[in-house]
Amino acid sequence: MKSDSPENWVGRHIRTLDNISELLCSRMAATFNIAKLKQYADLPALWHWAFFQDPASQDGLGPDGHPNVSAFIPGVEGCARMWAGGRVKFLEPLKVGLDASRESSIIKVVEKEGRSGRLIFVTVQHEIYQEGVMCISEEQDIVYRPPAPVRIEPKPFEEAFDWVEAVEPTPTLLFRYSAVTFNAHRIHYDWPYATEEESYPDLVVHGPLIATLLMRAFVDANPDLRPTYLSYRGLRPLTAEQTFKVSGRHLGDGKAALWAFNNNGLAHQAELQFEEKS
């Protein structure tokens, strides 16, 4: 096994400090068209993805906009990097205005040969603390794959919903979410790059943005319930200027199924566990 082989990434660890700042939360609230959060308010579910970002220098970015060199999660030459899904435990609410820390470790790397070539699956564990209390425990799934033309074949999706909301993924929404999460991946804001270099039909909606909208739709429809665990997975891309819907249905036993879809079919699915607010 080569010393720079991805399998040798397992065990890497990094600690990141941040403040759950009112200013950044106000920018996130503006992006989602909701009222500003006051100091010490509970941070909405999955908004923690706007924090603890690696401030990679401009000359440290690769052609796709991702950091090209990182002591924690390196790039892989000849491969595109994607956030494929993950699992999140909501233990305690993060509070706006307070300092927080995140402990991150690479816990698993698996290499496979797919139809398009070499695939590398990386699982990163994050634990987020505030005032000495673990608030979030998370596993993030990242996949490296060879660049290949994206095929989006329509496949109708039909389910019975208990709630559903429509989302208009405008280029400005994608740009602002990229900005507030410090995400320079060019497929989200650079139309020529997204369509010519990575062969998408348009700008691509962020997977984390879709997951956040799924959670917001659940909370809007179920204000007396508190999410405790989320497992989510991206299935196919959603693109700008094509309306999509975020929906869900109660499954019983404190669980719900969540889906994001458009006219081309199911794009994102998740299972949520919840409890009644005390």
C-alpha cells in the first residue's frame, strides 16, 4: 500500500473552533427568507454546516473550486469530489452567539471499481461541542469519482405525503448558499464550468441545501416535534431553474420519511427520527 494511498487517511483528526455568530446566522436567515435569529436562540437543524469551514487560500483551490491540498481531506487527482449523504444525531441545540468546537476524524475509506472507474468512499465523523456538551454527532459520506457525463433519465416518483413544499432553486439562492457556507465548488455558481466541464444541464443544487430544506419543511409542518436523528442520501442531482418539492410522511414509532423530487423523479431521500418537545 502506498504511503499516500487513501486507506492511510483513516485516523486523521482535526479540531476546529468557531463562533455560532449572529451575523452569519442572519445571512443564513436571509437566504431562507425567515426572520433573523436572536442571540442564544436555538440554531435550526443542519445550519451548523455553515460553520467550521476550512479557510483555504485562493491559490490552494483546485480547478473545481474544492481545496486542492488539505492536511485532513486531500484531493484525489483525476477525481471529482461529492458529498453523498450522512447521518446526524441531534443531541442538544447549538446556541446562537456562543463559541463551539468540532472534532473531526476520518473513520473509514473504501475503494471500489465502478462502471465509470475508480470510486473512493470516505466517511468522516464530526462531534460538535458547546460549553463542554456534545450537541451534534455526525457521519459525513464523501465520494471521489472519475469525471463523467451526467445522465438524468426521467423516472416518475409517486408517494403519499403528509406535507409538501415547492422550492424554486434560482441561481441567486445557490450562490448565496455557497457564500454563506464558504463553498467554492464551481458547479453551484459557474454555469460554463458546470455544463461544459462536468456536463450537468445547469447549475447544481447543493446536497446539504436540499437536506436543510427537507428538515425545514418537516419543522414547519410539525412545530411540536424535535428532530433527534437524520439519515440522508443523494440519489441524483437537482439543477437550477427547475422547481422541486420537499415532502414527507409520518411512518409511526417516532419516524418520518423525507423526499426531494422534481419532474425527473426522486433526487434525495432521508429518514428522520423525532420526539415531542418538552
